[in-house]
Amino acid sequence: MAALDSLSLFTGLGLSEHKARETLKNTALSAQLREAATQAQQTLGSTIDKATGTLLYGLASRLRDPRRLSFLVSYIANKKIHTELQLSAALEYVRSHPLDPINTEDFEQECGVGVMVTPEQIEEAVEAAINRHRPQLLEERYRFNMGLLMGEARAVLKWADGKMIKHEVDMQVLHLLGPKTETDLEKKPKVSKARPEEKDQRTAKVLMENGEAADQTLSLIEQLRGEALKFHKPGENYKTPGYVTTPHTMDLLKQHLEITGGQVRTRFPPEPNGILHIGHAKAINFNFGYAKANNGICFLRFDDTNPEKEEAKFFTAICDMVTWLGYTPYKVTYASDYFDQLYAWAVELIHRGQAYVCHQRGEELKGHNSLPSPWRDRPIEESLLLFEAMRKGKFAEGEATLRMKLVMEDGKMDPVAYRVKYTPHHRTGDTWCIYPTYDYTHCLCDSIEHITHSLCTKEFQARRSSYFWLCNALDVYCPVQWEYGRLNLHYAVVSKRKILQLVAAGAVRDWDDPRLFTLTALRRRGFPPEAINNFCARVGVTVAQTTMEPHLLEACVRDVLNDTAPRAMAVLEPLQVIITNFPSTKSLDIQVPNFPADETKGFHQIPFGSMIFIERTDFKEEPEPGYKRLAWGQPVGLRHTGYVIELQHVVKGPSGCVESLEVTCRRADAAEKPKAFIHWVSQPLTCEIRLYERLFQHKNPEDPAEVPGGFLSDLNPASLQVVEAALVDCSVALAKPFDKFQFERLGYFSLDPDSCQGQLVFNRTVTLKEDPGKV
């Protein structure tokens, strides 16, 4: 009965019955959605409209901190948050501000609450965009990519309604160009396509000769600048080995140069179906870095052509990580921005006899030796009618595809260009039920954005022939695809599927578990973005796949944190020490340098009282030879105090365990210098400290020869140790999530977002020195 009530509640929110039943299978999601809907109904006092229901479902499925549910539901129910864009911003805000209370004024500003975008503002933004492209608009008329105008207006008016922007673009373009003429409606004439070269030549090696690694003394920008790479100059695509030309190539390159002004253009094109990992950091640095090094621009383009796997949280996380690494896209675009143009080009491809509708099933198309399609030579008019039927939803999923007539480099024949999917799209909703594939979309989006250098990892080399073929088949500008080697790490897995298995098995908490090598995980662990960029520079841009040791990345982290992480003191295993002859009736204020090697960077103040805490390992009743810390007859110095302490009495409990020490103190300059100085805390804060080690025990956990039982059998049981009652000095009391410190003698630590008022949580980023056992 309860399940039926929930089903009715969920369908009342606007979910299809199928979607509602799928939601009920997820206990946590259904409970959170039920609570959100109940609270919204109490606020509204009436039924929930579909738009509000969609937002509530988005909230319930993406909110990780249930404490914020009521807060966000109230904003949705009261229509203060009424768009998907605002909801994404709100979820990101509460994620990055875990501590209570939430600053509502700051929250509302960051989420666009109360921002009213007037029709006049939309009109002005669209008019400005049109003026920037007026010459090209007047020349190309309705063949111009109107998505550029909408994108530029949206960039100015972040919270504007997309439909209103589109309507304004349509109206102003109509006013400028007038109604469409017969010429505007004409199909482009068919032209014979030049025969492709028999064999594409191998890509020029990128900063890698005879297997030698890149020069580590060069910065990434220096490695990528000008002639450092054997890349073509903008407009000289035809000089690239293997580039396929046609009778139209030179005219198209001339038009390309007129549009770009000879500017270098690159793009970083992730799929929004997972979290970026360390390998993506190399791609980000290469694409954005090459553009920056050569005074060009780089687009962040989401390849959002598979709505079944895409989620809003991935769009947000990817944008966050690009920004975190220090790069600003020239523009954020989406493959879906160009769906109308891509569809029109697919129709044109059929008209030119270069594509056909096929009814072979998915299993028949798998592999490289599949049988030729019996529908390959069907009449053009028949394929046009069937493709339109696909567009109108007259075929079930898998019943029909649109295929291109070419054989790829790896022997695969006639790759699929469009397939049927009845899954609502994150941005276009139910507008489309057919979606383009990567093989069809990628090169055409590059062409639309006039990319000069399409930089891809090595596995896409097999797609290069289709890349050139498709642009040439449609007589559109053809960029150059360059391939480079992937970056991998030992002791790691980065595939989305396997990370989900680790989460499901309880081996890690989520995508941002600090033991993983996703970028969100590295940020949470405390890795500075500069260190990751420096690591990518050391690896260099290589053609061969590179698998690096994690300790090389950790060395880059230490280099950065040594200069940027202020010092503090913390004790993991506290041992109480009473100074019986403390020189004052109250605690003293000690000035501690933030960076002992450079006192110009300032100081922080900590108390020093008669009761302090030291590491239990810094005391031994019966020390072994060579032990230099506190013991009978062996005093030690207390860092930064100018005092030395000497043991007088050991207090033990009933079990014989040492509970506390009594010592006397004297000025350090009043006697012989002690053998060691130890860290300590006084009047400390209690905190939780998480100590991380490698997640896997073997270098290649995915290699069956090395780990026959599979990667899940190779988990390191000691990969996480939680110290629940560590002590830290009060200088870190006001730290914010991701703030970094060096805890003297212990390592580098970063404040975790799990921290809350009165309970700080620190992650150990790296130890102070490399562990010899990790080489």
C-alpha cells in the first residue's frame, strides 16, 4: 500500500510511471523524494505542478547532504528557485558551504534568486551579439549558426530564460534579413568528392623522439609554444601529413582564416557522464595550454549526445575542475547547441548518397567483421523518408539507424551516425528522439567552432579517416586531428564503471574519495592544482601512452605545499605532559612563523601553558640506541618556545600504561643544546584526522596476470586510518574546507568538507618525505 501511495505521489510530480517505479527501487532516493514532495505540499497547500516536480526530483537525486533538504525545498516551493540552472547553482553552493549557518544573502546572490531579467535586457544582449556577427550574418543569411548568437546572449545574461532568448534572436534576425527567400531554402548542389588518399600517414611525433621523455626543465607553456610542436599553422591544414584535400579545401580554409583571423583554436570536449580524472588533467593542460601558449582560445564543449548517461552534477563538476586547474574557457558550448545543424547535415549526407537508413540490430554491428548491410544501396528518397520517420518517433530503439558509407582505419564498416533513444535530454528535453554518435558529431562540431587543432588521445586515431571523410563529404571546413598518448598512474583505476563498482562495494565513499585519482578526489585530499599542472608539464606531451608512479605526482605536491602551506602543530597520539615549574601563573602567547624559512610571510599566535600534549612516540621509558627524543636523562626542546623539558616522573594507570608525564623546564639558552626538538600543543582543538595510503596493493590492479582475482580483490585494507581524537593547535580554528597546512613533523594536511562547527576533519595529503617503500 505504501508503495502504491509513493507511486501515485511520484507520478503526481510529473514522473512517468516507468520512471516512478525505477525511483522506488532506490530506497535512499525514494525516501528523499517523498520527504521533499511532502514538505513542498505543506508549503504550497495544493498539488505540485510539473515544473516544480521536476526540480524536486532533481534536488532529491543530486543532494548529498540531507540537512539542506528543507532549506532548498522551501526555495523551490516558493518559486525562488524555478530553473534547472538555479538548482544546479544551489546544489553547488550547499556542497561547497558545509558549515552552519548558511549565509542566505550570499546564497541567493550566487543562485540568482530575485534576479529579474527584463525583455529589454534580452533585446540589448541579442542586438549586441548580432552586431558582432553582422557581416557574416548578411553573407550567410539563414545558413549562419544562430546558436552562436544565443550562446553569446546567454553568457551575458546568466539567469535569462533560454526560450525568450531564442525568440528574440528569431525576431531580430527576421528583422535584419527579412523572410527566407527561395535561395535560402535551396539545397546545396551536389559536388563530386575527391578520392581520399589510399593510406593516411602517421601523425608527427609530439615532443617525443625515440621514446625520450620531455625536457623537465621546460614549463608546459614553453613546451607548447610556437614551433616547439610540429603542428601546422592556422590555415595551413593541408600541410599536415595525411590531411585529405578536395577541390573546395583552399576556399574553405580561406573562409576559415577570415573568420578566425589566423587565431589558434582548441577545445576540451568531455562527455558529461562521469567525473574527470588525472588523465583528463593532461588533456585540459594540453588543450587550454596550447591555445594559451599561442595567444589562441579554447572552448569547453560538452559532448552531450548520450542522454541515458548524462547528469547535471557531471556538467557542474567538469566546469569546476577546469576552473580549479586555472583555466577559463573562451566559451562553454554543447554538442546539443548544434543538434538542428547536425540533423540538417545528416539529411544532406543522405541527399549526396553518402548515408542510408539501416535496420541491422546492435549485435549484428559489433566487431570489425560484421556483414555488409543489405540496406546499403537503398534509394536515397527511401532513406530520406525513413530518417524523417526516425525523427518523428516511428521506430523503436534499435529498429533503425543512420549509417555513413565509409570504411574506417580499423576496418570497421559504415559507422552509425544517428540512433533512436527515447530518453529526455538534459538540455533539449523531449525535442529529439534521435541522437548523433561521437563519430558523426565530433568533427562537425569542431568544424562549426572553427577549431584549428583537434587534440585527441591515441585511441581516437582509428577515427581520423572518418573525421576527414565526413567534413569533406559535406564540403565544410575540416580541422586537423592530432593524437597524443594517455596519462595513466600505477596503483589506480580511473574508469567510470570500475569506480562505481568500488563505491557499490563500499571500498570508497564516492567519486571524490581521497584515495581515488579523480580530480575531485585529489582536490579533496588537498592536492593543489598547480602541482597537478606541474606534474603534467613534467610528463610532457607524448605520443606514447605514459604510466607514471604516484610518488612523482606526490613530489610535485610537496614542492608546491612547501611554499604555500602555513605551518601548524598537531598531535595524533596525545600524551599529557605537566610542566611542574612553569614560569608563569597563566599561559604564555607564543609567536610561531607561518613559514620558518621565510619569516617575512608572517606569524600566528598560539598559547603555551603548564599542560601540553606531545606525541606518545616522542617518549620512551627504555629507549633503543640512537633514540633522541624524551627519555630518562635525555631532555628535548619544545619547538618555537625557547624552552627545554626534562623528565621527572611517569604517571601510569592500573594497567601499567603511561597516562601522563611530569617534567621541569628551563630556557634553551641556559644549558647544553638538546639532541632533538619536538612539536606539541597546548589548549588544543580536538579534530579527526584521516590518514590515506594507496587503495591497491599492486601496480596494475586491472592486469589479470598481476591480480588474477580482479581489482576488487587487490584492495589495501590499510588504505584509510581514522584518528578520531587528534589534537591540533588553535591557529587552524577558522580554516575553511580545502585550506592546507603543514603539521610540523607529520605531513601536509587539508581541511575536509565534512568539517562542521566544533569538529574539524583533516585529510593527510602527503607525508613530509617520500616513503622509500613507495618507489
